[in-house]
Amino acid sequence: MRKKIVAGNWKMNMNLQDGIALARELNEQLTADKPNCDVVICTPFIHLASVAQVLDPTLIGLGAENCADKEKGAYTGEVSAEMVKSTGAQYVILGHSERRGYYAETPEILKEKVLLALKNDLKVIFCIGESLEEREEGKQNEVVKAELEGSVFNLDEADFRKIVIAYEPIWAIGTGKTATSDQAEEIHAYIRSIIAERYGKAVADDTTILYGGSCKASNAPELFAKEDIDGGLIGGASLKAADFKGIIDAWK
């Protein structure tokens, strides 16, 4: 059975004190009412070590929002996969559309990041997805296929099994627009089919594919009911414990 996951991506929000308070609140809520899925929170780098101290790792996994494409050295301001791992984090988000768009992260850069994350025993939440223009031109399938081929389809089967895929239609991130559950299911099924072509049906059936893009408590049950949607990568709705728990509870 493939893992069901609800992961929060805090992005560049909340100072350290507010982040610790939110992590504590989530930990308390999920201790009182155990989740029916895996839960992960991905925080800014400076929060990781402190947040690791307040989480029950049997309830909530911890992840970073990014890592460097170099192992170590004279790269001022960068944070390596080894550093992320040393904080107690188990996950890292790579390939987020904001990193690709604002910081010009190419498939080659992301390929290096993925390899370094795996070398440091981090599980990768790898993001793929098309822009509104690409969707309107009907190119969404070729876009997601190229993103997988460019950065993760080079992995052997054992390493690919450590990858969680997050499909995020860029046109639905933070816009309030959401892909309909049928649109989301259609592309999730396509993604699973190209994983099957590359790695075989057994690997494809075991790969967790999350939906990201204006997912909230009100639409999560309908999205999560779809056969190929295994959870969500949640942005804005992960910044308040009640909102995030509403999405987690969609698995109940």
C-alpha cells in the first residue's frame, strides 16, 4: 500500500518563535487525535533544528523547503543536504515551481540536488507541474514528463522509491484556482503511467503522488477520494493548525 501523505510547505512565512508555536500546536492536536495518514511539515531552514525538538517523530515528519546543489564549500548563504539532515529533518522539497521560476533552477541543478538529498538519506518531495499557458495549449503531459525525465528518471529503482511526487499546476498555486478533482486525477493517472513505463507497474503502484495547488479542507475530501491522488502538498492552508488539520482529517 502506498503512503498517504499530507505535507505542509510553510514557504517564507513566520519567524522562528511563531514557527515553533505552530509546530507545538500541531503536535498537540495530532497527539490528541491521531492522523490517518503520514504528516510532514517543511519549514524555513532556520526553523528546522528548533522545530525538530518539539515534534513527535512518530506523528509528524520534518522537511526542508530546498537544499543546495553542492556538497559543501565556498557557497555563501547556501544550505547543504547534509546540514538539513543534521537538524533531524527527514524530507526535502525540490523542484518547487517558485524555485524553478524565481531562482532559475534547471533540470540539471535539480538532478544534482536530488542526488545529494538521497546521498544524505533524505526523502525527496519532487514537484512538477505546468503553467496556465502550457495548460491552455494542452501541453501539461509533455511538461510533467520532461520534468521527471530531466531530474529523477535517471535514478535506479531503489533510489526512485525514495521519491514522493507532488503535482502542482502552477496556475493553481496561491491563486484560489484549483484543478477540478477530475483534472487532477487525470494527470495523476498519467504521471503514474509514465512511472510504470520507466520503472514497471509495481514501482508506479507504490509511488506516492500528491496534489498541490489551493488544496484546503473544503476540497481535500473530493481530491483525496480519487484513485491516483495520495494526499496534498499544502501551502497557505498549512500556516494555521486548524486549517491544516482540516485537510489531514480528509483521510478519516
